[in-house]
Amino acid sequence: MANTPQSKKRARQNERRETINRMRRSRIRTYLRKVEEAIASGDQTVAATALREAQPEMMRGVTKGVLHKNTVARKMSRLTHRVKALA
């Protein structure tokens, strides 16, 4: 358990950041699920719009430190290829 005031404060901050990051990650996953469902339905226009909505959310996850830059780049690249393949 935290003993010093500094470590107690750090523990409080970590809890707060953990909940915020969990919400961010969940929000990103929701956007990705919408893209996956649109791809599964086979409608390219819906899939392209869902992907366009998901991209800024994923990049925001990178700037906030929730996801790694290369992970997001890889996911976006693969999703883009799959959406283009629907045509």
C-alpha cells in the first residue's frame, strides 16, 4: 500500500487515468465493431462512412497514449483494404 503522500496521490491519479483510458478504449472498440459489422453486411458506402468515423477516434487514442501508433496504423490499413475490396 502507498505510504508517502506522493505515492498516495500517484495511486489516486492512476485510478482516475485507468477509468478514463478504459472508456477511451471501449469507445474505440465500439467504432471498430461498427466498421466490422458494415463490412460483414457487404455495403461499401456504410462501411466507408463507419471507417471515416472510426479513424479520428483511433488517432485520438494514439495521441492520448491509449494505443500505439503502429497498432492503429496497421488496423486502419487492414480495414481500408477490406472496405475497398467490397467494391
